[in-house]
Amino acid sequence: MDDFIPVSTPVFEGRERELLAQCIETGWISSEGPFVEALERGMAKRTGRAHGVAMSSGSCALQAAVGALNLHPGDEVIIPSFTIISCAAAVIRSGATPVAVDCDPRTWCMDVDLVRQAVTPRTRAVMPVHIYGLTVDMTRLDVLTAEYGLAMVEDAAEAHGQQCDSHPCGGFGTMSVFSFYPNKLITTGEGGMVLTDDEALAMRLRSMRNLCFEPQRRFVHDELGWNWRMSNVQAAIGVAQLDLLDTFVERKRTMGRRYDALLADIPGLERPLPSTPFADNAYWVYGVVLADEVPLDAVQAMRRLAERGIGTRPFFWPMHEQPVFRRMGLFADTHCPVSERIARRGFYIPSGLGLTEEQQERVAAALREVLVHA
């Protein structure tokens, strides 16, 4: 379908071609090139961090961050149930146990009150995840983790340029993690980064991403690492994208406000909050949840939108309902009714940086037609 509107397409409006040409002209295409360090410095400065460590993906960055905590069997890490599987997988692969809590019904982010209820003597860390454009209440979570002496790994994969209580996302906790997947505000194609203020952690993360080569004896290894390096080619794109981050954030917010106006009078449609007491919505994606009285679920609504040339993406499926984890015996007694409901009744509509006003109008009209004839 020639006029199909995809959920997201990346936008390259800055120095991407220029910096990529430099990679080719100089021959620096591997992880040894200068743009990797430039991107690390730029992201660290942007988030108020001391150190950035680029990785080959956001999932690898999460795995490295959790792995650097040196967790042991029996240790617990509290995560939101409503998130991507990478969060739980990182905890499990570290040898620890993920403990899932439900999300707030309006922000879709981890409920800090439920985090407090989930803390046990075995809890070692908390992993807040900012969801779809709004943030976890990080100030309250900071207080909680300090009270119990817990580490915090902030998943800011969807929160480039976002702030919570006027503090940049990616700047909270022991470590924070970004993804640079193509649908993110900064993309390197594939890629991610861990940020921290702890120099020893940064050194360990650099070693882990580089097969744990010994500094003096390169091919002698005291422990096993991974090849999670980001290439200079990827980083060059990221450096160019970082230059435009403020522009991209404002563009997303303009799209969000426009969707708010276009969809305001559609009955049975729960739209994202424009703000909370601690954050303004950055509208990384524009998610909607069908009210209980709507006789369609998300799958049916998405199918009807696809027939009209509109791309959509389902909401995350809850961690405590993932078949792979159930087979492992995890989350057996976990119940997260909010996550369960929005997973079945929520989806997001086209909201990439390249979306035009005319396309937004088409999306809104199609969504209106689907719900009116539900």
C-alpha cells in the first residue's frame, strides 16, 4: 500500500552524511574510531553524568549494567511488569530474580508505592522504566532506594531529552541506560549506552563490552566478557542526531498536542496524560487505551486500522504473563491488573519524527471511523 503510514521512520536532518563520510575517508569504521568517545561525552554531558559507555544495543546496555552490580542467586531486582522483556532478561541472566510490580493506570509507569511494598531483605536493586513519554516519579524513588540502600538502574531507553522534576532522565541512580534503536529520538541504527558517575563501574563496563581483555596482556582473561562494542560508523550517526535532540523533543511534543486536539472528542478512547506533577509528556509515542465499554480489543482495532493504511504497534505484554518466564517458574503469584488491562486494550499510533500534519489527520480520521463503527 503506497500511502501506508508506518508507526515510525527515522529522520536524518543534520550532519549524518558528513560524519559518515569522515568514517569512510579516514578508515575509522570500528569501535576504535573517535565518534564513539564523542557520543559518550555528549550523552554524559546531556544527562549530567561523569561517564558514558557505548554498547551495541540497549538490551546489551541493560545486561551490562545489571551484570556490573555483581548480583548473586537469591538476590531480587524490582522491575515493572509493563515493560520490554529485555529488563527481566537482564536480571535473570545475571543470576538474580526479577520481582514485577504493576504500573500507574494513567502514566503507565512503575507505581512507586508498589515498589515499596515489594522490598524484601533480598532486594538489591530497582529498575525504573520510563514509558512512552512520561517518567517514573524518580524523586520519590530516589528517596526509597536511599532509605533501603538499594542500587538503581534507570531504563531511560524511551526518554531521550526528557526531564523529571527538572533533572535529566538518564541522570538518576547508580547507572542509567539508553537505547539508540531507529524509533528512538537519537538513533545509531542499533546501539545503546550505560551512564554512571562511578569511575570504577565505568571501567568495569568498558571491560565487559570488550571481551574483558587484560590491559597488559590482551589475550589473557580473568573473566568472560562480551563483544558489545559500538562501531564508529554507528556513533557518527548518533553524534549528528544528538545535535538535534532539543528540536526532536519539541517536534514530538507538537505532534502529541496535535493528536490531543484531533482525538479529544472521540468517545471510548483514553489518551496519554499531557503532564504529571513531575514531568511533561515528551510523547515518544502516542499511546491510546480503549475504554472497557468499547466492544473491540486492541488486536481487533489495530487490524481495522491496518485495513485503512494505518500502522500501529501493541503495548508491552506484561512480564508476569510471559510464557517463557512462566515455564521457568517465575511470577507464579504475581497479579498486575493495570498492566494486564492496558496490554489487551492499548496500542500506539504513528508518531515518528517524520510524521506530517496531513498524516496525523488521516490517522485520527481512521481511528474515529473504527471506533464509531465498533
